[in-house]
Amino acid sequence: MDLENNLHLAFQALNRRYIMDHPGEAADQLEQMEIEEVSDLLQTQSNSTVALVLERLSGEFASKILLNFSQQKNQRLLNFLDPDLTVSLLRQLEKDEIESVLSELGPNLRRELYQLLSYPEDSAGQLMDTRIYKFRETMSVRQCLRRIQKLKYKKANNLYLLNESNKLVSTVEMQELALAEPNQLLKELAQPLKIFVNPTDPRDEIVLKLEEYKLTSIPVVDLNERILGSVRHGALVKAAEEEATVDIQTMFGVSKDERALSDSLFSVKKRLPWLEINLVTAFLAASVVGLFEDLISKFTALAILLPVVAGQSGNAGAQALAVTMRGLALREISSRQWLNILFKELKVGIINGAAIALTTSVGVFIWSRSYGLALVIGTSMILAMIAAGLAGASVPIILTRLGQDPATASSIVLTTVTDIAGFFSFLGIATLFSSFL
């Protein structure tokens, strides 16, 4: 019995010595074995020895080893490992697997790791797919294909190569792999890595890089250049569609959390505050009309034509708002270009306003036979559409400069501005030209 124990201890010491002296070679050898065998072999090794191996094993292989360790081993190991390495390994696992590995940890460490696992909304870390092919560059094509057959990731169209320090160095197209000789090494098929992103990079930057380098996917690496996953073009398209629907809701004062079948009380809670705000702004617009109560009572035709001016200015403002928000979202413009944008909308407002004013004046003259009324509505139409265009461009730019989402209830703000501008310009000019009405 003593001889057996001594042999076992000697075997452990020999493995530990080999791993400590040749960690890269040891990782290559271990990746040729079954995960269960590797787990059993490392289960009794010291935390420092296991850490040295995990740093050099491909992320997928290393993360599966954690699942095969005992809870006690994981508890000791994860307290020892660098948090960045721990998070990199955990990201390769499913949610239930992560919970299984972290369940026995102390509350402070578990809270810290969960916090590190969470990425900002619409960041590369949130959009990435961790189911990617990662292999050591010294692996042969035959060994690689054998691993691919086991993993069976259907969406992958390329694989990523790692050096002996487990850092991302290059990539190989699946087509190149399929045409290669079985004994060729993967590094012989490798192509230089064009670009990569960090997990906290925003979606807009990823889109720009994909378009600039004509890629269908882009790898995501941590600060130590270890690959975490890959953001595919399809994930970006899906995220863009979701954001577009959210923007539509927030523009009209509806919470992005509300869905078509949300609970009624939840919908009321999210919508009612904005409706109350809209009511206040409506009274503000109505107070402008109240200033000209005597004039309207004297010339009732003004009350009939008032919605025409407000409606046209509202449409002009909505057009400017849509174009400006799209430019900001696609990074065609920045808030620093506000002067150019406003100057452009000023010119558009003058030209469109003049054209609409001419049509409106002719129509009003035919209806009322009053040159004065036609002059009033024509002049006010130009002023109202200029103000509306400037407001439509200004609202999202101002919100962006303030660090707010430009889609947030911008429609409600714009409606208030265009109503007041339309009412005040029409009734104000009518007051000036009242002797011609």
C-alpha cells in the first residue's frame, strides 16, 4: 500500500515538474487527451500548477475542465486564479454551468465575478458568441478536424489560432482548412489578424470596423489578448432591429421595457408620466392661443386656419428630427457639427416654407377672398417651418450633448416647440396685419 502511495506521489511530482518546466508542451499534450482524463490528472495538482496549465490551454478546453473539478477544488482554485483568467474561462460556459461552478464560492468573490461577467448594453461582450473554434497554431489539420467534429459549431466559418501563451495571433478560413493536407500545421494556413475589438467596445464601433475591413465577423479579446468570442454580422443586424423598435417607442414617450402584451398596470405606470408631461406642454401651447383670444373672436377665420400652420410646422419638424437622429445613430454626423446642421435646416426651411406658403396663400385667397389673410398665413408658414426645422435638428443634438439618449421623448418636446412656433407666428403676424384682414 505504501509503495502504491509513493508511486502515486512520485507520478504527481513528475507531472508537476514537467508542467512547471515546459508549460507550453504540457498544454499541447493535454489537449490531445480526453477532458475527463485531464481533469483527473489536474485535480490533485497545486493551484499554481493548474493555473499555469489553464493559462495555456484553449479557452473551451480549459473551461470544461472546471466543470469536471470537484466543488472544493473549484473553490480553492478560483480564489487563487487571476480574476481576468477566471472570467475568460467562465464566459465559455452556459449560464447554468456558470452557476454550478460559482455556487460554492464565498458571497464576495461570487458577486465580484458576476459583476465582471456583465457587459454594458450593446457592447461587443454582450453581442459576442462564445461558441467559436480556437486551436493552438502548432496543431495539425488532422487533429483540428477531429476536434471540430466533436464540437460541431454550425455557425462558425473560420477558426482562431493561439500561441503558446494562449494569445490570439491569427485566423484560418474553413475553406482553407478543408483543402489542406492532414499533416499540415495550422500556422501554415494562417492569415494575419486584421482587427479585433474589446468586450466593452460599443456596437457602433464594431459596425464601422466590420464595414471598413469587409468582414462577416470580428474577434473579441480581453486586455491580455485572450479571445473571448466573436461578434457576427447577424448579431449586429438583430441588435440594430431591436434598437430601432426601442427608438420608435422612446420617441413617443413609451418605455423600452413595454411590450404589446405587457400587464396593463405596467403599461399605465410607464406611459402616464409622459402623458402628464404632454398635458402640461399642451396647456403651454394653448396659453399662446389665449394671448390672442380677442383677435380670434374678431376674426373667426383665424381659428379655422390655425391647425393648418401648426400641422405643417409639426411635419417639417418631424422630418428634420428623423434625418438628424439617423445621422447621429449611424455616426454620419456628430454633435460638434451642430452649426452646419442648423444652417442646412435653415435653408431647407426657407425653401420649403416659401413653396408651401405660396400654395397655402392661393388656397386661402380662393376660399376667403382676402389678400390680408393670404398674406398672414403665407408669411407665418415660412416662419413656422423654419422654426420647426431648426427645432427638429436641435432637440436630438442638445440631448446628445447632455449625455442623454436623443430618442427619449423627443417627439413630445418637438410637438410642443412646433405648436408654440406655429401658433405664435400665425397669430402674431395676424395681429400686426389685423388692419388688412
